[in-house]
Amino acid sequence: MSSFSKALGKIFGKHKKDKEEKEKETETIEVVAHHPDVESGKVYLKALPLRELADLDKIKDEVKAGNIVIIRVNSLARKSIEDVKRAVNELCEFADSIGGDIARLGEERVVLTPPSVRIWRQKPPMPTEQASTAA
């Protein structure tokens, strides 16, 4: 597993725990978007590169507009893993603030959704105990 992959795993593991704690403590707030595409029912799935931290504003604007964004972080990761951590943490906070969702997609991608879309996460199967076969 690459150091980039480990970094993303740590960030998303921390984010998941923080989000679960916040959900227990806070009530749900409905977010209403007022964007022409959202009002018309059109939602786009866009793939955008994250080459530098300045790209975060464009990504956030797309999600505010009601679009789902798949972010390719490998360009920034080649320059600075620390910048990737900062960017992903900022996107996690952004997703929480608007009621959206965020998840890792493999080694080099992150998906960010508006409040109207939830990311399905499969829970790992519980280990089953084998019955004793001793006679």
C-alpha cells in the first residue's frame, strides 16, 4: 500500500468517526439548493483533477451547483502528500457543512456529492465462527 493510500485511509477513517459522532450529537438540517440545474432536476457527474489547492474552489462550486464530482488527486499527490491531506480535510469539512457526502474511490480518486446524494458504503461482513468439529 502506497504512502498516499495510507494517508487517504487515515483521513477517511478519521472523517468517518468524526461524522458518526456528529450525527449522534446533532439534529438533521435540510439544505435547499437554489441553482438552475438543481431546480431543473439535472445533475452532472464530473471528473476534475486536483492539481493545486486553488482547484478546491472550482470543485466546491460544482458541488454547490448540485453536481457529483470525482476528484483525481494523483497530480497533487506527486507534488505533495501534505497538500493532498490538507485538500481532503478541507473537502471533508465542506461536505459536512453543506450536508453532502465524500468517499475514497480507490488509490487516486475521491467522490464528493451534494446534499441530495448519499454514497452507499458496504459494511464488511462479520466473521463467522466455525462450529467445532472435534468428536
